[in-house]
Amino acid sequence: MSSSAQEEYDRVLYPGAAHPQTHPDRLATLAILFGMQPMALDRCRVLEIGCTDGGNLIPMAYELPNAEFVGIDVSARSLEIGRECVRSLGLKNIRLLECDIMDLAEDLGAFDYIIAHGIYSWVPPAVRHKMLAICNAHLAAQGVAYISYNVYPGSHLRDLVRGMMRYHVQELDDVEAKRKQAVALLRFVKDAQPEDDLFRNILAAELARIEKYTPAAFYHDDLADGTTPFYFHQFIADAAQQGLQFLAEAAFAEMQEQAFAPAVVETLHALGGDRIAREQYRDFLNCRRFRQTLLCRREVPLGGPFAANVRRLFISARATPTTESVQLADGVLQEFSAPDGASITTGNPLFKAALLFLAEQSPRAFAFDALLDAAVARAHEHGFSRGHEEAANELAEALLALYAAPLVRFHVRAPRFVTDISERPMSSALVRWSLAKGLRSFTTLRHRTAAIDDPLAAQLILLLDGTRDREALVGALASFAQTGSLIRDTDGTPLKEEAELRKIIAAGLEENLRKLARMALLVQ
């Protein structure tokens, strides 16, 4: 990268954040489904190119203390923020290096997972070539590389508004002013169009996307110089020149065809004679604008995805029953739905029993055999009579389809968080560090970003350092609430009486602890 790019990233810090799709757990899961033998997470080495302040990499290092993590970035200011966090947490398994991609040391060794999120489309051709060359030089034999990038045809729409915005804000320097003026321009142009006009609808969709951005992320992602989208086949051709091949998309659901009518699927397969062609035509059908592609070495034999390999994985829920009462009897239809609207309706007692068990135990993940045993035991009470092996095959096939939907999550290991609350509960040290720094959001032990707006709940998390029992927690929270006027009477008057505060806090403590457990914030 150029020195001017380094200066820009030092001047406007790109916000680090957890990206679940980049986690080694996700990458290893997909590798297994397609027939690879990836390194176990507890012993893996991970390289992140463009790690900013470590917001994505540090939570991985905290969760996997026996693995090794290396992050590189050009922004000295961002890296120092990350290093402060590393020092505070006492992590010994992560290094954050100030390094230009073009100058990456050759003696770093092999990595089982290489991550480059939000870099490839925002750097010059020589740097893109270097990124793929790094994967060629440093990816382990059964390693997986994750690279995200903007793609056509959908990025034509992004380019359309990007040009207008860049012209409009070219004289401005303040980051927030740029964002506000860019949004104002798009809203002005949108509102000038007739109702139900195609251009108006495009601008409305772009506005909805932009308004979710932080000013700094919007500045770098949409207003930066040299943003370059690609067609999928072009990216794969460039990767092939470095001895790499397409493994999968990090979002497995985006590789599926269920949303298309049968006639469309038939034509898609006629047009695309191989995986790459089908993926390219699928981009045309979906007007895709962004990809998160996984690569592996060319010589690795791939197949699948194999339902049989689901039996090597752990499974957790995304879906819950849409009714309070679930009838497991054969043939009685039951709907399960996920927060994003994905759903399935089934009358199969085994499938219903498995989904119900996962929903009841959420957010825990269970080894396939444990889930099978629990589901079969329940299903047998409602007329399910198939043998163990037949049931295992049937459940594996069903779970693969549910993962594609997506209505379940797959893992290669049970996540670190606990749901059984101990006598002296302990929250994630990383979350406590984030809240102590006054940050508005934090990363859970499921590698997802969350936030808590309630100051009393935030204080509870800070108090959960493993040294306090229930009585000590109630006392500390009562003192905090007393000084902050955080609990009020029915008429809105702040409650100050310690005995009353302790009574109210004690009554809700267990439920609040369970909420934190369901958020994957507790480690004991």
C-alpha cells in the first residue's frame, strides 16, 4: 500500500468488529463438508490481513488460547488500540504487526486459516496479486483462505450512487459531514423521482444500506479512491494463477438454489457446466454485489457437500417453533422459523424432535451423536420406529438442508461459553474490558457483536469476575443503583432505600444472569 493510504487509515480509523463468517470455526466447518481435513481449532495458526484494531482477531485469540494468531495492518494508531486490549487481557497467543502487505515477512510460516476481509476490492492490482501470492506461500496443505470483495453485477448499482456521492462531497474533509451530505444527496435525488420508479427504488435500497454504516466505515468503503468490483469468474481465474481453487462461500446459504423455481434451476445447470460457471450465473440471477469466498490449494480433492460429514460436527439452533405447543406425532405439521424469516414446516417426528431440542437448549451446540440420541428418544415416543443408522443418515441429510436454509448452525467444536450458571459467575474478560473502556458494543463468545444499553445490566457484567456470589452481586448492584438513581418507583421517583433496592435486584438477578448466558457472555 502507498504511504498516503497508510496516512488515511491513521487519520480515519477503520472500526474493527467481529465477523462471524471469518471465524476458523466457520471455515473449518465448510472445509469438512466439502471433504477436507482442516487443522483442529485448538492447534491452528491464523493470519488476518488488514486486522485494523484487532476487533475481529482478538476475540478469536481470547476464545482459542492454544491457537496462534497474527494480524497485520498499516495503521499504527489502530494497532496500538488492539495491543492495549491484548496487554489488558494478558493474551500470549496473538501478535499485531505494523506491516504493509507488500512487505510481509517470508518467515512467518504456514497458516491454517488466512483472512482478508474488506481489503481485496480496495487496493491496487499489485496488492491484490500479493494477497493471493501470500495465500500461495503461507497456506497450509489443508488450509482455508477467506477473501471478501465486491462483485458484479450488483456492484454496478453501488458504483452508480458512489460516483454521485464522491462528486458531491469532494470538497469536504470532515468524515461525519461527508456521510451526512452523501445521504442528503441520495435522499434528494430519490425523492425527486416518481413513486414506484426503478431509479427511486434503487436509491432507496442504497440509502438503507448506507444508513447502517458508521461514518468511518462508510468513508473507507464507499468514498475511497480505487474501489474495484469483479466478476466472480475473474477473481477465481486470478486465484488459480496462484495455485488456489474455489472451496465454497463463507455463507453456505448463498450457494443454494431452493429460492429458484425448478425450471430456473434446470436452466442454470444447463448454462453452467461446472461449479464456477454455475456460481457466476447464480450471481447474475441474484444480482450479487459482495462475495466472501473460501479458497484452498489446487491439489486438494474436493467433493460434496457430504451429508455424512455432518456427523463430525456440532449443531446449534437458529430456528424456534412458531407455536407454544409442539406436536411431535408423525404427519402433524409444525413450523420452525429463524430471526431472518427463514422457515421450514415438517411433519417428520425426528426432525421436529431435533429442532425442538436445539431450540430448548439454545444457544448450546451439541455433537451430532448427542443430538441424534435426544431426538430419537423423543421421536420414538411419537411413532418413529427406524433403526439407529437409518435415523442417523436421515438426520444428517436433514441437518445439511437446514444448514443451507439456514435454520441451524454447524460447528467443529462446542463454543467456550457456558449456560449453567455457577455460584460465582464469570463473564467474558473481553466483554468486561470493552464495557470498562466505555465502548457501546462488544463481541460475544459466539463471535457476534452485541450491545447492552441498560447501565445496570452493564454493571452486572462488569461485576462478574468470578469472585462474587449472589449476595455480593446484589449488594454491589444496589449500591450502584443507589448512586445512579437507576431504579424508580411506579410514580417515577428514584428509589434510594438500600433494602428496597436489594429486594428488587435480588428478585430479578437469576433471570438477568440467564439472559447473559443466552447471549453467550459467561465462561463459568
